[in-house]
Amino acid sequence: MINRKQMFEPIIVAYPNFYGKWQEFLDNWAGDLDGLPYYLLISDLVCECSELLSSGRTEELGKIFEVVERWLMEGEPYVKEAAIVGFIEDLQNENLHTGTEPKDFAQYLQSETAFWWGKVEDFWQHGTVLVDDRHQQRKGVNIRSVPD
């Protein structure tokens, strides 16, 4: 299981150029006793992804998306949440793009990332709660019709 303290190690392996931002982040938050605000670093990673795509460095980008898929599949709850409401949500935020748009990243979404991409879109468009309802759907249960 990938925990919050380990979650950026595979990013650095997949994309070594991110090490400088990682180190700067660690230096800036060295005295934080409540835990590091990894969500801030995830925003930096999303900006890097936009720059990678706009410069045609798709191999590195693909490796980053493989790590995000691992965060979702192998991460502790904090890591999964950071992948969803950090990485995916930020990637859908057009303000964090330089020369790209959120839809440009659809080709890099793997199965779990694609599932949560759709959930985040539904949240912003319709206010749908971010829950993994696949288990209920497989059993044929419509969770909207389940009584309280």
C-alpha cells in the first residue's frame, strides 16, 4: 500500500525532472508539524503535466499517469483522495493549463483514472457525490432509489 509519505517517490522515478520541485516543497514545509500539504505539490505536478503535453513529451506524461493509476489502485485513503480531488480535479481546472485543455489528457486516462475523471466531472456539473458506486451497480441496485 502506498502511503502519503511515499506517494511522490514513484513520481520522481517516473519523472526525475520533478525532483527539484519536490525538494523545494520539502524545504518550504520542513517545520510543519501537522503533515505536509501534498495537495499543493499535486497542483505543481498538474502544471508540469500541461507543460509536458504542450511540449510533446508524452512518454514522461504517460509514466506520470501510470503512477496516478497506482495511487488510485494501491494507495491508502489519503493517497486515493489526493489522486481524485487533487490530481484529477486540478487537471480538469483550466486555470492550471498552459497551452492545453483538460480534454487533451483523456488519452492518458487508465481505467481507474478514467472512472474518477467522470465522477469529478459529474460532481462539478451536477453536484453528484464522489463515491465509488460500482459495487452497487454490479448488483443491480440503483443507489438513488435505496430508502434512507
